[in-house]
Amino acid sequence: MAIFYNTDTLPAFKDAVITIGTFDGVHMGHKVILQQIVKHAKEAGGESILITFEPHPRKLIAPDQPLKILTPLEQKLQLVLNEGVDHVVVAPFTQAFADLSAEAYIKDFLVAKFKPQAIVIGYDHRFGHDRAGDISLLKKHAATHGYTVYEIPAQLIEEAAVSSTKIRNAIQAGHVSEATQMLGRHYSITGTVIPGARLGRTIGFPTANVQPLDADQLIPEKGVYAIQLQWKDQGYNGMLNIGNRPTVSNELTLHIEAHLFDFSEDIYDETVEIIFVQRLRDEVKFPSLDALKDQLQKDKAAAMHALL
């Protein structure tokens, strides 16, 4: 099991069974494809390989249409390897790479660098300059280059009823429970605990302010959530507010503040993972700190119930 970042120094893979894609989110639909390459590689006695890209191709191809990602690279790689894939190759997505014709993409990239025994691909996969290549073109060149194309049928992917776009829309709307069903796991954000205004402790709800490690990762809709926080391989239940703190300051800056139940450790500067379990309510401006405190007590009860 290995991860490769330089496509010019790849080893000679044994009977490589490959698939290609951004795989942002590594959702249930992606897992169907990963399971297929693992299956075909085992049958062939070869190695299963995912080829993915960094940065996300949209950043280069459509820079005027910013894309918030679901899984930063490190998380994506771990999720892929968890599915039993032997290797992941992270291909740098440059302008020169984007300009490759579909034929050159097959000959000079896929065949020259991987010598695939098989290519497993979704029915709607496109590649090469202007997305001119498709599964028909891969099949057309299969005999010449000695690989087999295995198509993931539409119904297998559509049965999962998921896509990265649908998941992004759900998270942007705060529907993290819906996103959980499509991802096959809870959505999460990894970040660093940074100093805050420390107002929460004055009303009995001290918070850990979290700054995401990846500025491009999608943040759920403002509001209060039931969460679990992972720190040093331990999980802690809590609740979290995403918003502008309208009751105390109404800042323009978006804050991510987690209150953990029965927790008193100093975790400043520590790296933590926030796991979103359920959205509890919208962010609200309260008339006083006492009113806010009363609501936080209700939020805590609701979060504890959601986390049972």
C-alpha cells in the first residue's frame, strides 16, 4: 500500500487495474467503483490503483467558479485506502496536463505510466482537453494498448443516488444527516483549536474555537449542531455553533465553536476533527446572555439525545 505524488518516478506496477477521478467526498457512489477495481485486481492477481488529482481540476479549468471541497487530500487518501485499494497516485493537475488531447491522455499518461491490465470507469467519465475523451474512446484503443475496459453501469451508480454536488448542496443547507446517508459516514472537518474571546466560559459553556486546516473545505450552514470531536484518538460528545455570534458581537467573521460535555482539557493549538451528527437549530440573536444560556441548556439536552 503506497501513495505516489510524482508520476515521473512510478514503479512498474504488476497487472495494474486502474480507475481515475477526483473522488471528492469518497461517497457511496465512489465506493462502488473502488470495490470494482479491488475485485478485478484480485481476480487478475494484480494491483488496484486510483489515479486522482491535486489540485481539484475545477480550480484550474474554472477559476471563476470557486469549488468548496468535501475531503481535503489527506482525508481523501485515507478513505480510499480504507476501501482496500493498493495504491493511490496523486497526479499534479497542471495546465500542460489539462491541455493533453484525449488520445495523448490515453497513450502518454495512462498507458506509458501505468501499463494497465484493466481500466474500470464510470459510464459518464470524461477526460482530456475539453473533456473530449469518453469510455467509447478508451474501448477503441483497448486492443492496441492491451487493456480491458470495465464499465460501471449507470444503474449501479444511480442506485446509490449520490453525487458530490448533491452532498455539497445538503451540507450547504445544513442537512448533515442527509449528507451522512450519501457519504456512508458523518461529514467532518479537521482543524486547529485557536484562542477565542472566552465569553462562553462566563455563562458555563466554554468553547473550543476551531480553524479548519484546509481553507477550501466546505463549512456547513450556520447553526447549532450535535457533534463528536476526535482528539488524540479519543472521541468526545458535544455541540457546536457555526456563525457570527449575533448575541455578543455579530461579527463578519465566521466562527466555529465547539462546547464539549464533561471535558476540561487544554487543547489550544491541538489538531482536532469535528464530526457533524445532526443539526439542531438556526443561529439566533438572543435579547440577553441569560436568554442565550437558557437556550444552550436546551441545546445540550437535544445534542445529548441526538448522540445517544
